[in-house]
Amino acid sequence: MSSSSSSSSASCGSPEQDLSAPVPAGETVIQGSVHRDGAPIDGAYVRLLDGAGEFTAEVVTGAGGGFRFFARPGSWTVRALAPGASAEAPVAVDLGAVVEVALAVG
């Protein structure tokens, strides 16, 4: 499916991904970036899957390839989908932690 919209985040209803925004104290966060050949990917879909592999949330990367999820403590999988490629990484996050994830699609 193709969209002519200049705002990628409008395609899935997720907020604009701004990793410079402060994380409120005590929040559990999984954040990071999606890259291809070292360059950030704007408009990649990033999915958060729970410990059983079930879909939980999806955001679209911002201009710097960044994404952020507010999550419960536990085990997760972060999956990035970009045109012609994907990548995923397992993540374990504790209460109040901010975990950084770099996903390289190729």
C-alpha cells in the first residue's frame, strides 16, 4: 500500500517519534533507531511484540529513524519493517528502565 502523505506517522495513527522528549521518571521505555547501511530510516514500521510473540503496538520511525514505546517490565521483541527488509531483537526491560535498541535492516 502506498501513501502520498508527507507525514509517515499519520499512516498508522502513531504520534511523531521524538527521542529528544524527556522520559517521565519511573516510566519503563524501549526506544532506539532503525538503520540501513548506517543511514537512519524515516517511515519504517516498528512493532512491539510481547513475550508470547503477540502484537502489542506499532509506531512509525521519525526523521532520525527513531522510535519509542512505553512498556511494562518484562520480555519483548522489537521488530522493524522497512521496504524490502526487516530486523528484530529480543529485549528485557525492568521497571523504570530505558532500554536502547539499534535495529539494522538489510
